Amino acid sequence: MLALAEEIQRISPAAERLRFCASGTEATMYCQRLARATTGRPKILKFEGAYHGANEAGVTSLFPQRPAAYPNPELTSAGTPAMSEYLLVAPYNDLDAARRIIVENAQDLAGVIVEPLQRCTAPRPGFLEGLRAACSEHGALLIFDEVVTGFRLAYGGAQEYYGVIPDLVAYGKALGGGYPIGAFGGRAEIMEWVSEHRIGGDDYVWMASTLGGNPVSTAAANAALGVYGQQGTYEHLHGLGRYLRDGLGNVLAGRGIDAQVIGDGPLAQVVFSTEPVYDYRSTKKGDSSKGRALMLGLFDRGVFLNPMGTKLYLSLAHDEAVCDAMLERFDDALGEVMRSHPDAA
């Protein structure tokens, strides 16, 4: 466990101190709790459509069907009434809107939590840098949810890839190499609040995780980082991602279908829309019925994607031959979609 912590600290500038937990959901939850405690402010700002785990903030305004006016959240899940009071929502990639919400709520805003690469939507130039500056100016903590981007975009995650350093960072998923794990870290003076010698004081944040840092998961994570850190890993992953995204675009063009292929690194997604995709609402304009039909068509052809969309990940186990097989089945499934949706083009 100590070896794993030291390696994460070495590659993660934000993680001056680190704690382990059992999942990314826990990690993002603790980051939000720390932000509220250390700033003495009650509210968190998230971006519409972002998933930050199964905690209350993570599932609020996740897939809003009737999006509220910003910064009001939509209670995507029942059982989360407090989010109406304690959560603010902004459009991803709109720095002016985010900055305005930060300024207007500065007295109550504890932190801003963001997926640096939200789902498969890449940040516009200057967006993350602008969030960093706005948080610093108004005393809010910037939280990077790197549960997805950690160890996928670069060995040092989104911090390395985009060159922006948050105050707190959460990890999970790929860190465990298939085993359940979570971790969160931040500046030393922030992380000091979870130190157990503070129990009983007003400056203590409760943090406990029965299986956090267990020897099986940390051994798996050490082994996974040993693979991720090898020379050429990220050149391979980014090259393979470009290969697949280009291939998806070529298939769509060959079929005469207007759609957007989005993603970065080893991530890709097809959105059936004629308009650029840059946030949740622009993604929502895409034809979800075609997306679902495509997903089911791929499933019939032996390719399983998340039933909630066409987002997919590539890994070190994949190569161009696997991508070619996927593209062949994608083309075949797309033909079926066109036959069932005559207006697909």
C-alpha cells in the first residue's frame, strides 16, 4: 500500500497526501466533504451530465430530461432532496457561465468538481485553466474527478495531459487494473483534516473505508501501474484511439450519415447529430433512438457497449485488428439502423 501511495504521489502533483478507499464513488464523496469542511461553505458546483459516482451529487443532473435553468439542479434520482439546496449546476465547456455562477455564489461555494474530459467530450482550450483561475480567485477548491481520466490519458492523468493542477483529485477504475479501489488526495493542509488525531474537534472530516487500501486491490494497482508506466503505453493508446475514431468517421461518411465522433485518448463515442457536441445539451440533441438501435445491433454482432449509450473504451489488450473487426460490425449494424430508420442519413 505504501509503495502504491508513493507512486501516485510521484505522478500526481495535486496529491501531496493520499488516502485509499474502496471506489471512485467514495473518493469523489470525500473530496466534496473536504471542500465543504475546509472552506466552511455548503455548496458544490458540478457540470450538467457529469457522473461523479453514486453519491448524491454524482447522480444529480446526470441525465436530465427536463433540464432546469442554470444553476438549478434536476433531481435525476429520487431520495436526493438536499441537492436542491447544496448543489449548483453549470454547462460544461462554457467558461463564462461557470465563472458567473462561481462569482454569484462565492460566499457559499466550497468547490467545483469536474471530469476534465467529461464522458467523451473534450474540454475547450482554456476551459480548465479558467476554472482553476476562478476557483483560486474566489476561495473555492477545484476538484478533478480522475476516476476515468486517471491513467487513461497519460500516466499522470488529466493533470499531466492538460497541465492543470486541482486542489483535490479522486481516482478509481483503471487504478485497480480490474480490482475495486479508490483513492483521493490533495494539498497537505486540506488532507490534514482527515487525520484521526483530530477526532472530536471541529476541524476533523470523518473518513473510513473498511476495504480501502486492502492488500489484494493495492497489489493489483501496483501491478497495473507497472504496466501503464512502461515506455510507449500512451503513444499506443492514443494512436489506437485515433485509429478507431477515424475508422468510425469513415464508416459514417461511407454510409452518408451525418454524425459526430467524439473522444480523446482511448475513448470514443458516436452521437447522431449534425451539430458539434461540446456539452450535455448538445449531446442530448443527438438522436438517441438511433444510438440505442446501433448499440443493440452491435450486441447482436457480439459487441457489448454500455446500454446507456455508445461510449466505449480501448485498452492495452486491444490492437488495430480488434478495431477493424469492431468497425466491420459497426458498418453492418449501421446498415440495419438505416433500414429501420429511413431518415438516418
